[in-house]
Amino acid sequence: MSYRILIVDDEIEVASMLQRFLQRRSYIADYCLDGAEAMRMAESQPDLILLDINMPQIDGIEVCRAIRDRVSCPILFLTARDQDADKVEGFSAGGDDYIVKPFSLPELSARIEAHLRRERREKQIQRKVFGDMTIDYSAREIDVRGEQIRFNRKEFEIIRLLSLNRGQTFERGRIYDRVWGLEGSGDDAVIMEHIRKIRQKLAAAGCGPCIETVWGIGYKWIG
């Protein structure tokens, strides 16, 4: 099976270079040069999107927000911005990874492969019930008393990791490694922001506490 990857970058030299690189690795790669065209091409449901943030008119953050509810594939931001606030904004918009330019092509390839492997694994998982909450892992849906709650991809993957390992405490760095797919030092600010939003959405749906903070260590599922 050949995976389809959409490249979005307003610099044609970068976009065409990435297309050639991915095609040599047996991916089907298409590119576009602006946000409006990216939103149109995303409707074809690619398997993964590489999305530049700094684009004129409609930037990558706006594109991600616009398509996230309709496109379930991983979205990997490519950007020169490397501050924590920028990363939080990208992940909050629904992005799955944040790759800072300049990056090495082998690193980019490894991240792409990690996200696609995780997509394959998720299709093998069924569902679990926690009181009034049902988590359908294969459909990536969570409902409480029959009402569906919307989570972005990373929020769902954190819930998936914790809920499948109920009672087990995960350090923030380990959550980062497991959910974002590659080993590293992790980013506490990003993890904390995702946990905050998950709790907020569950509380709004009438759920009791499901994620407990283990002070000085990390988080565990108690739902």
C-alpha cells in the first residue's frame, strides 16, 4: 500500500524537494502552495499532511483549524517558530507534530513513519466503557450518555494511552514519547495544555474526574 501525503508550503523549491524525497520512498506525494488550495486538496483525505505555518493570506494554523473536523489524518507542522507558545498554539489547533526548520530529511522520514505506524495500530483496537463514558478506539469517538464529545487527535491519543492503562502513572515525558511517537525530552507545557483541555471537555459533558495528577510524576486514568 502506498500512502498519500499532501505537502503545503508557499516556497515551491521546498515543496518540490519534499515531493521528490517522499516519492523516492514510495509515497504518493502532492503539493500545493497556499492555504486555500490546501483546504481544497485536503478534502481528498490524504494519509498525512505536511503543513508549513508561515504562509501569506491563510497561514498553516488557520488551515489546520479549518480542516481538522473533516480530516482525520496526522498533520505535521513545518515551521521556523520554536517557542513553547508557538507549539501550544499548533497543537491546540489540532496538529499532531511540530517539526522545526531546518530539519534533517531522515528525521522527517522517521516522524512520518512513526505517525503512519500509529495509524495502523489504532485500527486494530475496539472499545471500552467507563461508567457513562464509551470510548470507541477504532472510530476515535468518545460519548457520554449517548452524546459525542469532540477531541482533537492528540487529546484523543492521550486519553487512549491513559485509559488503556487504567491506574498506571505516566510521566509527562513518557506521554510525550508515546503520543508524539519519537523519544525525546518532551515538552511539559504541551502536555499540561492538552490535559487541561481534556478535563475541561469531560467536565462540560458531566463526567467526574477521569485523569488524576500524580504530583511530581505525571498523570493516571481513574475514570
